[in-house]
Amino acid sequence: MAILIDGKKLRNKVNEQTKLRVDKLIAKGIKPGIALILVGDDPASQIYTRNKHKLAEKIGLKSDLYRFPSDVNQETVLDTIKNLNEDDEIDAIIVQEPLPDHLDGIAITNAIRPDKDVDGLHPTNLGKLYANQPSHYPVACTPRGIMRMFDEYDVELEGANVVVIGRSILVGRPMLALLNNANATVTLAGSRTKNLSELTKKADILIVATGKAKMIGADDVKKGAVVIDVGINRMENGKLTGDVDFDAVEPIAGMITPVPGGVGPMTIASLIAQTVDLAEWRRNG
């Protein structure tokens, strides 16, 4: 039976640590601030944004939520970001994805000042990550949360054979860089990779982020492997499932994340913790 990597329990621990850091900053007259920008009425986006906003306020941050209709123009969003870039009370800016098709998401991401880019998606921050520079810079929140899981559960990364399935800028690509920087041997694959199962069966650590329900089964996993399931998919019966067939893989894996309750909770906890990082870095260098 695999060890269950409990994202909810670790989230609570991270949030407690973040709250202590916020209290120390507030005692010095500094209240970290985050601005969340939501465009449109996508139900999932509304839930994610609301959860981020509520947690930020609960931990003691200044949290400003900007809502725009789905037909908002590019200039309005860019002007909002420009004003937030210049607002000294705001340390972090996040634009909830996905955006409507008529908006240029790349231009919007690039408009956020790198030292307020809490999602870690600005080219400047991605470049620093891939160059493994020693300076302070934010990284994508889901990969950051996964790295925190590895640390908490004493997963050895140096020399490990890691396969990451999913090449998105939110998960796969920054995950590749973080693992490389930790001296792991990493293969970045996709759902169309030929002979994918042959790769995954050799992985000491398997990270799956494709958005395809239960695409990884028992025959795709090495015995004793650490399996991190980033996917979250709603089935016809309303239940949530990951990209990994949990019931089939759990008896084979050494460690595994559940869905829900695994990676998801750590993403939001990482976002708030990184907001506090930005507040500290911006003032202390």
C-alpha cells in the first residue's frame, strides 16, 4: 500500500507558517497585498478566484478582487495591471486563467511587473528559473507546491529518474526546470509521446498533468514509484478524478497523491506564501 501524500494536511501547515510571517510583517507596519483579476463568468475560475481571495484575507493579507465581464477589452485589463504595478500596497498580481479568446494572454502576462508576478510566468522569471540563478524570483505555484511535498515527504530528487507528462507553462515546463535544478534526470513528455508507457514504467517519480482522466493505469507505473497526480477531471456522475487511475495505481506506488486533496490544496497555499515572499523581497532586496 502506498504512502498517501496528504495535500490538505500539508496545506494547513504551510498556511500556519505563512500566517506567522504575515503577522511579523504587519507588526512592522507592512501588510502584504495581492490583486486578483477575474475575467468572465467561468464557474471553475470563479471558485478558484474566490478561494484564493478568501484565504488571502483569512491569513491577513490585503486582497483586492477585480471582476470584468467576458467582453472586456484588452486595454482595460492592461490599464488595470499598469495601475497595480504602480500601487505600492500591492505586492502580487494574478490574472485567473483561462481568458476569453479575444484577449492576448501573453501580452497580459508580460505586462505584470516581474517582481509582482506571483504566478512566476513572466519571461524574466522563467528565464531566471531555467538559468538556475541564485537571486530571488517567483516560480509557478503548482510546481512550487509539488516541490514542497517532496521536501515534506523526504523524496530524494538528486539522481532520480523523473517523467513529467504535460508540457504546459503552468506546470510541466517550470516543473522540468525545478527538477533539473535539484539534479534530477527529467524527461518531459506529452499525451502524444510515442511509447509513453515504456517511459513511465522506468520513472522513480511520475508527475502527470494532462487533463485526461485516468490515463495512467497500473501497467504504466514502476513498483514503488512516487506518483504525483496534478489532473482534476469531473466525471459524468459528478465525482472528481485525476489523470491517474488511483485505485489501480495505489497498490503499486510507493507514494501517491489523491484527487481531490493532493496537489490542489498546495497550489493555493503556495500562491499565498509566495505573495508574502514578494512582499519581503520587494522591501528587503
